[in-house]
Amino acid sequence: MTTQQMLDERYGRTRSPARRWIVGAGIAVAVVLVALFGWMTVSGSLDAVDSDATGFEVVDAHSVVLSFQITAPPGRSVACAIEAQDQEHGVVGWRVVEIPAGESHSQALREVIPTTAEATTGFVNSCWVT
């Protein structure tokens, strides 16, 4: 064995087959983790539903008409919890509205919320894909 080979072996400058295998396995694990993280990010946003209240109208002491818009995946049915509140921010009415699947990405809706007392506002609490 030459002096150069002895020095390379002593200071770890040689590549052993086991070391190459460990590096390759580490790279493979990193690629799998990045792919898994990417898939979790994409799959979480596929079923995302966005909602915006566009207006409300207090009809009388027992009902409010809420106008709102949802943005959901086309072809998927959606449910939304809508609320009416009084002047002190107490919930005086709510209901769950089931919206059938549509072909468009966005839908504008008007729904009546029955109330137990006169409401001062109406809004969409949350929406989800059913």
C-alpha cells in the first residue's frame, strides 16, 4: 500500500460501498418526505371552501335574509353554518344550509335565518365540503 493510500484511508478520503448506500438511502428518504409534504399541501387545498357575506336584511323580529357567496370545488356539495346576532353579539338565530353540487366555482346565495329576537347582523360562520 502506498503512502497516499494509507493517508486517504486514515483520514476518511476513501469511499466505502456502505457509505454510498447510506447517502443514497438518505437522499431517497428526503425525496419521499418532500413528495409527501407536497401531496398533503395540495390535497388540503382541493377541498377548501371560501365564503364571504355580501349583505343582510333584517326582515322583522323573527327573520334575517343573508346574502353570501361561496367559492368551492366544482361538482362538490357544500354545507354552510350561517348566523344572526343581536346588538350585544349574542347568537339569536342560526342554521346549516346544504348547497348542492354545481358546475361553477363560485355561487351567490340568499338564505333566510329564523331568529328568536331582533337581529342586527347576519354572517357565514363556516363552510365545508360534504
